[in-house]
Amino acid sequence: MLDSGDDSSTQCLLNEIDDLKRQLADRLDYEERLETQAKELVGLAEGLDGTRNELQNLIHQRDRFFSIIAHDLSPHFPSKREKSLL
């Protein structure tokens, strides 16, 4: 038959098991949240990469546009040499 000492030690062990179960559940929840956040970060990084590529393309288009405009307007403005002759 179990005496009160055995009952208290059994209860203590059961309490420790419950604590360990809670800690394990918390750890699993934490790892799941980390995994979710990691996936979100990967998605954000991919989105940033796409945005960076789009921005580089727009910068290239802008530079090309201004180059064309400068080329088309250059005959309408005298060069430094022509100005010095005036």
C-alpha cells in the first residue's frame, strides 16, 4: 500500500511531467512561429528582388530617354566653341 510520502512524490513527478509537456508545447509553438516568420522573410526578400530589378529597368529607361532628348536637342544649342566665336 502507498503511504503519503509515495503519494506526494508521485504528485511531484506528475507536476514535473505536466510542466515538461507545457514547455514542449511552448517550444513547438515557438518553432512553428519561427518557421512562419522565416517563410514570410523569404517572400519579402523575393519581393524586394523583383522590385530592385524593376527599379533598375526604370532607371535604364530614364537614362535612355534623357540620352535621346539630349541628342535631339543638341543641334539647337551652340557648343562652347561656337559661343566663343560669337
